Amino acid sequence: MGAGASSILGTEGDGAHETGLGDLPESCIAEVMLRLDPPEICRLARLSRTFRGAASGDFVWETKLPKNYTYLLEKAFGVKGREVLRDRKEIYARLCRRNPFDGGTKEFWLEKYKGRLCMSISSKVLLITGMDDRRYWNYIPSKESRFHVVAYLQQIWWFEVNGEIEFNFPPGIYSLYFRLHLGRATRRLGHRICSTEHVHGWNIKPVRFQLWTSDGQHALCHCNLNEPGYWIRYHVGDFIVESAEVATKVKFSMKQIDCTHTKGGLCVDSVFICPKGFRQGKVFPPS
């Protein structure tokens, strides 16, 4: 077995040249890489100069990018994005970073393993009933938010949050979530502390979550908010995108409008959109 491994790796013995992986044609290696995920391609690129050359091929990375990657480039970098970024590997790497748009109130990125699109929408662009009255709502700074600010509810009778996004999503099935937190998190002497002073009213009636799309899709669910101290993504529903050529408008909302009781102590951070089945934990780690 040891001899076989030496032969494969191209180790020389008794002065004879043995064939190794480095002797494979770059085109053959590239064909193999077409069937691998991006992190696997990057690992193979470390083996030799030949592998590194194959891993840099535009036609390899073209297959890993969404079909509408030029639209994504323009969304993130403007029209000049297509002119400045020509190398497909570099384009993939740039799109995997956080790409803010619409004045930094929204951002998208590609998850690096499959190149699928994810998106976050800040609470700053959501329509929140009573947001203009500081007796009810305030924007407060938070290091646990991607956008460094969250909407904090002290107390209100009528709770309603609405939003929408119009975007050329790559084809696929997407899940939409509200990222929420019961209680106000702060740090003291390096430790995270959660104040639940204003938390009340969420265990009496559930919150109603909904989404609608411009092509007639609809999802509805009800959920009680009952876990203070954790950032939780509440699943609203899923929607299907058939084509990236047409913009999909998605409207979403969360409501608790039973005026028999007040509710409060809730942080609304953002709306999160990701491919269905995308792995994630209950607690969203600080960005």
C-alpha cells in the first residue's frame, strides 16, 4: 500500500521517473474540479502549480456562480463592477462577502459552499407601527446586529411590522425569517446581560407571520414568542423563484393586534432570506 501511495504522489525511486498527480493535464484536473464545491477546489489548488492553474480557470468558476451574477455585481458595485472584476474566481470571492445595497440597509452574499444567495434586510427599512413615537419604540445600537442597530419596543397595544423586497433572485426555493430577541441585551464588565424589564404580553396570543410574492405565492403561520435572551429566527414561510430574469417582489409582515393587552420588550433586528434547508442554529451569532 505504501508503494502504491508513493507511485500516485510521484515519489522517485531507484532513479526512475514515476507518474504523479502533477503530471495530469491541467484540462483533466479542471474537468474534475467542475464536479467539486468551491472550498474543495481551493484545497486542491495547494497541491501543485498544475492544480493551481486548473483552479484558476474561468470556465470552472463560471459554473459555481449564479446565472445572474452580472446583476449581482451591478447591485453590489454599480455598473463598474462588471468592468473592474473580470476574473470569475475573484468575482465569486467578492460575492461571498457582505455586499450592502440600498444605502447599506440591505445586504446579500453567496454562501461559499454552493454559491447560493442569502440576504438580510435591516429593521431601519421596515414599516413599524408607532415607530415615530419614542414612548413605544426606539432604535438602539447593538453589536449583535449585522446592521449595528435594532428596533426596540418598550410597550404598545397594536404591534405591526411590514416590509418588502424586490430583487432578481437566482432560481430556487427560499425561506424567509424574522430575526427577533425578547429582552434588551447589553454588556457589563465583558459579560452579556439581558434585561427583561419590559418583556410581557407575548405568551397570551401568538404573533401572525405572513409573506406574499408578486406571482401569487402566500405563506402564513402563528407563533408564540417565549424565549427571552436569545436571538431567534422565526420562520415565516417559503417561496419559489423560477427565473432570475424577472424581479420577484416579496412582501412580509408580523402582527399581534389583539388590543386586550399590551406587549413589549422585543428587539426587531432584521429579515433574513436564505435557500431552503440552509443550515443554521436557533441562536444567530454576533456579526
